[in-house]
Amino acid sequence: MVNLRKIRAKGAMVGLLSLSLLPVAASPSASDILSAVDSRLFLASYVSRVTMETTRPGSAPTSMTFEGQSRKDKGTYLEILAPARTKGIRFLQLEGSLWMFNPKAGSANALRLSSRDSFQGSTFSNADVGKSQFSDDYSPELAPETTIEHPELGKVDCLVIDAAAKSAESAYGKIVIYVRKSDLMPLKMEYYAKSGLLFKRMILSRIRDFGSITRPSVMRMESLDKEGTFTTLTMEAIEKREVPLSVFNKNYLTR
Amino acid sequence: MRFAVEALLAALLLGSAAAAAQAQSPAAPAQTAAEPAQTAAGEEAAGPAAAAGEEAGAGGWSMSADLEAGASLASSGFDPSSSDSAALWILTADFLHRYDGSGWGLVLSDSIDLSGLASAVAGTGGTDSLPAFTPAITIYEAYARLDMGNWGQIFVGKRRMGLGIGSVFAPGDLVDPRSGFWDQKTGFRGFDFAASLGSDFALRAALSLDRNFEAWAAGVRAKTATAASVAATSVTTSSATSALTAYPSAATAQSTSPTPGQIYSAALDGAAGPADPRLFTWAGSADAQLGSLQLSAAAVFRPGAVERPSLGFSYDLDGLIFQAEGAAEFSADGAASPTKPDWYGTAGLHWTIAGDSDNLSLALDYDYNGRPGLLDHSNYLLPWISYARTDVLDAYARALVGLENPSALLSLGLTLYPAQAFDLEFTGLFGLGSGDGEFATLSNFAPIPSPGAGRLSTQVGVDARVHF
């Protein structure tokens, strides 16, 4: 068992140290900001447990809980814990491929999916859930600073970057990222389709110290082309852990 | 027997189940009770609630179950009033138990089927082959896993293992061959070793003892039939009839069908006994993941009977997924030889169009069989279309089409999700065309017996399913 208290203490130290090293006083570059977004949201190697709730007009909200193991340099392994209908389904997101294995279904092999598809009917794409850093797929440029009205924090001065897709394989054409000027904490993201249409907006809130990392624990992704449709991801636990490479092997998916 | 196995498993796992449940329970309720203080920057300190019961990645015991109740109507023609037909009520329960410990694990996947005959209508073929009530317990998988560090696992027991690339057709997989075109829950019995060389390369080796178990079972049946036959000669005719009813395999001994002894000899296939290593089936495979390209090489070997290497690949081209696999049989057991192998192959493509909550999937697979074996025809197509609206419905239409003497099995399904753990499913299965080979009866594909001697052409059903 991992001692969470020790990890939290270490994480807090690392967090303070990295904050002090950030070049916030000297106007960070777009790349600095995107790197900071990656480090604010993700650890290099971690396990996490997340609950995802999707709301659509006229329908009761649906909820799903899954557990993930991620490495920035490899990808993400996910297993659904609830609801009962999909419990046990596993996903393996790698660079260039996505696999799903349902132990209760009639197939001995994992099924190959496309990473552009919606993740389990949510407003998140498979790539949103599986990706552990933006800087691999997007090239950032500075945009004018602005003040946003955050639903939880009120008016917040933000630095803004336009992160454009590096290749056609990226899930989005562009992501505009708003980070709090004081500590580069990401608070809002706007997702553009490859056609240039703004179609999703994510608000990040409930910034929480998980020990290994201090990050927003609630991410609310709103579909702009379907009014009233949104998905809320709540990070219930995230813990720094050296996830072995074998977790990202298809053998692990069907074990 | 299943209850005994589950009770044993439950007793073994009871100690860790509570801990697992605690570890897996969401932390949110506790957090609400002790709401963390928020700083001026909007940060929440890690309060006492955050430290307890939150650990991600914990193993432990988990169980899921699906209970299904419904009814099915099977008919040898499309018009039940002029055909042999039977109505069956369906009552099944599927269980999946898992235990993940530190360095080891257990899996048990099983099913209890209490389905039975509700009523039958005799047309021209009679309905005498229908059992009134046939409770059945099926163990799809039951295995133990032993981890070797982070890189390898040894599996012992009955386990599914897909060899090669194919998810529908698998021309190289003779260790755990596809038993149906859209259902493969049953594993092979034996040993399996998996090695993960980093994230991109995988090696697997398997030893199947299925042939050994089949020979052993055939031997037991032969001895039982012999005993019944001896008993039958020493009693009255009526007593003999009872004995033959009790032991159906003994009845076949008096017909032109192979005797139990002959069946046992065939199962031994030249081996000295059920434990003879000549009945072992060996397999090995190597898989590589190179970005969007996956490559697979595999081989199956049984001394003097099977020598089947195969090669396959799959590639994701911006959401369009191609896959193809080819195999060659070099065994001298059949007509094939090292210089003149039998060829097998499959190719297919899959495409999914996804919206926020809608998915439309299209797939087409082709299969070629150089020689009848697992399949009777030489050329098959399997088109498949499915539509899913998350948490609302799932619908599909798929068909297995034989291109010689054109025949087809058409399968339709609609599942509605009126509540989060409750499904309502409507299914239909239809036989079309000349109906030779595996198209002769749907009962190989539907979970019901044939209604009679006539060819089964139609099966429709409705089921309610509850998930736990």
C-alpha cells in the first residue's frame, strides 16, 4: 500500500518548489504556459479515479466511475468501475491506437476503436480522456491577456494561449486555454473543430491538493452545439505512481 | 457445483472484499461531510476526508452479474402455424468474479441456464428432440493468474485467448477457435504464458489440453455405454429401454452411428491414452504495436496433425480500421503438405461515425477457407451495421453470408436502456437461402434447441436483463 500522507507531503514540497521556479514574473512564453498546463493537470506517471456525469436535456443524468493508470510517455489504461452495465470494460489508449476489451462480451480479442470518437457517450472524446499532455499534439501561441468571469472564483486575470493542432490526428483543430496569471493554473478551455467552429467549452474548478499534485478536481465540459448538454469529470483521487510499461501492453488488457 | 465453487471463492475472498469495497467507494460523500477549506486562490487543502479511503489503483474482489428473463419462439419456417415451432422461456444468470491480489489473480466467468420448453407445435418434423427442461451450468472461464514481476503472467485453467488479429474470423487460431461468429465466451483448458516486452511488444505461448480432456471424456462415456450394454442383455426388453433412455450414448451404439468405442478411438487420434503428449496443442504468438500499425505472427502445432503459422496486421487510417490475416496449414494429417499447404485468410474494415452521444459503426469482413474444417464453406462475407445512443438504445443488423450455394444467417437486435441497470432486448435470427453446411440449422447459433427434424429458419425473442 502506498502511504498517501507521505506522498501528499512530498507533493506539496514539489509543488511549492516548482511554483517558485516558474517564470511568472517575466511574462512566460506560450510554450512555458502550455508546459505549465500539462504539469498542473497531469503527473508524469499516476493512477487516478474519476467519476463522469453527463447531463442532456430531457434525460436523467448518467454517471460512470473509472480508474486509470497513465504515463505521459505512453498513454492511459482505464477500467470502468460503475455502472453495472459497463463495469469491467477496459480501454487502452496509446499513441496512434485505442483498444477496448469487454470481459463480458463475446470476443476473445480487444476491439480497436478510433480515438476521435466520443468517450462512452460523453462530451469528452476518447483522446480527451486518454491523453496526458497537450504539448505533444498542439503548438501554442500567445493571445491577448483577458479577465474571465469564473463561476467559482469570480473575476480572474488570465493569460491566454491558442494551441493549434500539430497534425490531422489531433482530436481538435485548436484549443484556447485560459490560465490564471498568478500561478498558471488552467481555468477554462475552448475547443475548436478542424473547421474552425467553437463547439465545446470546459470550466475547471475546485482546485484541490491531492498530495502529489494540486489541480482542478472538477472539469465541466459543455457542448455548445447541443444546448443543455454537458459532462462533468470529478477527479476523486490521483496519486503519483510509477506505472510499469507492461500496463500499456495489450496483454494487460485481456489478462 | 457452481454454488460450491462460488461459496469456496467467496470464503477465500471474504477477508479482502470489505477492504476492496472501501477502497473502491467514491470519496465524494465523505468529502461533503467534511468540506475542505478553500483558500483565497480557490484551492482546497487535503482535509482528513481526502486522506481516507481514496486510494486509486487498489485491487481486490469484484463481481458483476447479469440476470436475464424472457421468451423465445423458434420455428422451422417463417410461418409458425404451418411449421414445427416451439416457444421457450429463457432464464439465465451470468456471473463474472475477479480477484486481483498483489502478484496474482483469479477469474471465474460462469452461467446458469434454467431455460425450458413452454410449448411446442408439431408440424411435419415433430418436436421430439426438444427437452422440457434442461438446466445447465456453463463455466466459460476459470483460471488463476500468477504475475512474474511487471513483465509476465502465467495463467492456469480455462481461459479465452484470441490468437492473431481477427475479432470475427481467426484463420490461425486453432487453440481457442471461434465457436460462433459473434460470440466467443468459452476459453481453452490448459496453460498460457504472456510476456510484455515494454508496451509495444507482446509474446504469448499456450498449451491446450482440450484434446486430452475430450479423449478422457470419450473414454468415460465408452466405459459407461459398455456397462449399460452388458446390463441391457441380462434384463427384460423394457428394462433395456429404460437403460438406453438413461444413457443416450448407449442408444447410438445400436444404430449405424459410431460406437462409443469408435468415438474414443477417434478422440485418441492415435495417442496411447488421454494423457499422451501427442494430444497436446501448442501455440505461440508475437505482437508488435508500431504507432497505428499492429502486427501479429502466430503458430499452432499439434504433433502429426496441425502445423499452422499465420500473419496478420491492423492499421488505423484516420478512423478507418483495416485488418487482414492469413494462415497456411502444412500438416500431413489432411490433404495439405509442406509443399502444398491449405490456405486460409480474412480481411476486413471497420468505420465508426461518432457524435456526442451517437455512434454509427459499419464493418465488413471476408473469410476464405482453403479446406472445410472449422467452417464448411470456402468464402464468407460478414457485413455488420450498428447504431448506439448512449444510455438510450443499441441496435444492430449483421449477416453471415456463404457465397457458394448462397445462404445467409441474418441477426437483428434492439436493446433499450430504460433504467441504468435494466435492459430490454429484442432479437431475431433468420436463415435464408439454400441452407447447407453451417446454415442448415440456426440452433448452432441460437441458444435454443431445434424445434424438430425440420430446418430451423426463424428465432425471435424478447428478454429483460438486470445488471448487478
